Amino acid sequence: MTDLSGLLTAGFFAALVISALGGVVSGAVGFGFALVVVPPLLLVYEPATVVTISILLSIVTGWVVLPGATQHIRWKSVLWLIPWAILGIIAGAQLHSVLTPANVSLVASIAVILFALAVMRGWKPRGVDSPIADTIAGAVSGVMNSLTGMAGPPVALLFEARDYGVNAFRTSIVAYFMVIDIAAIGVLMVQGVIGRPQLQAAALLVPTAMIGSYVGRRVSQVIPVLLFRRIVLILLIITGIIGIGRALAGIVG
């Protein structure tokens, strides 16, 4: 469903709500926009449109987090991740011609659930301070970004394992997203995965995502970040389970 004339449907209005919720989460905890929006949006749009929406709106909502807080960014980690992420983006873009929409939805939903469970259980990968950890996290993040629109899980786990404080975590991951999301859009357009219809669909959701982000920043000042994050993780598991069910139904059917 990428024809702009067909967007004003119940599905489109559902997408407005989903993008607003993603903005709230992103504005409050600094990441999670894609994790929240991708599984439910895959019930509304095809993967290429969802990837475009997720990436472009992540860029837009990220600007709400960064102003006045760039001094907290861990530039060394961010810059080391980027080259490997770009290589992953190129590889992930190629998978769109191999995997069906149901396969992509299944991958995205499983990734969301695994990430949520890993964070809830406090799992920390070994060797998180070594350069190889940045290489693996960046490459996997890049593949996930261009394939599903979700670059966050590998890098979020890496930064979490390194015990970055709230401000360093939020600003560093947003700065990373800014660079690789722009790179992903370029690669996907050059390879013909996305085009004008997908960009138009994403543009229509920008206002609600921005409003959600500003609300999220206010929420973070009222509700403890750890409590809000736990609520988000539970939400991710629920949406991931629903996504797996729908994807399996599509594969079997």
C-alpha cells in the first residue's frame, strides 16, 4: 500500500496513532521509536514503506533529544560503529529482493522480543569494551536498519552493557541514528527499494511523531525513566508476539 491516494484509510489513521506513540517513547528514553512502530506498522504497510517511515521519523524525532545535550555524546563509540553499520545497510538492502513481507515481519518481531527480554533480564554480551563488539553491533545494526527499519537493538545492548549514563546513552544512540539513517535512505533509494510513494507516506506522519516526541520529553520529567522503560519493554513484547502471529499466518497461508 504505497499509493498516496490510498493512504487516507483506517490503516493510515492507525499509523498516525502508532507514530505518535513511537515519538513519545523516543522523546522519553532516547531510543525505541522503531521498536515500537515497526511491528504494528507491518500490519498496515509493506516492508519498504515501513522501513522508510521508521528511518525518516527516527531522524525527525531525534532532533528533539539532541539540542543542548550534545556534550554527553560518546563520539569514539559512535564513530567506530558507523563504517560497519554502513556495510550492514548495503547488505540488508539486498535482502529485500530475497525475503517476503511475511519473512521481514517475522524477523522484526523476533528481534523486538529478544531485545526486550535481554534488557529486562539485564543480559550483557561479553567483551563489550573491545573493538570487535563495535564491529559486530554496527554491522548487525546496519542490516536490521535497511531490512526492517530497526537499527537500535544491537547498539542499545552495547551501550547498556557499557553502563552509559542516561544522558550519554540517549544522546549517543540518537547521534548514531542520525548518521546511519541518512545513509540507509540513500542506499535504499539508489537500489530502488524505496521511492517517492514511501517518502510521501512517511512525510504525512511527521507531525504526529514530532508531537509525540515533545510529549515524551515532558513524560521523562514526570515519570522515572527506568519505570517508563519497563513499561515500554512490556509493550514491545506484546507487539512482537502479535507480529509473529500475523507473520506466521502469512507464511503458512
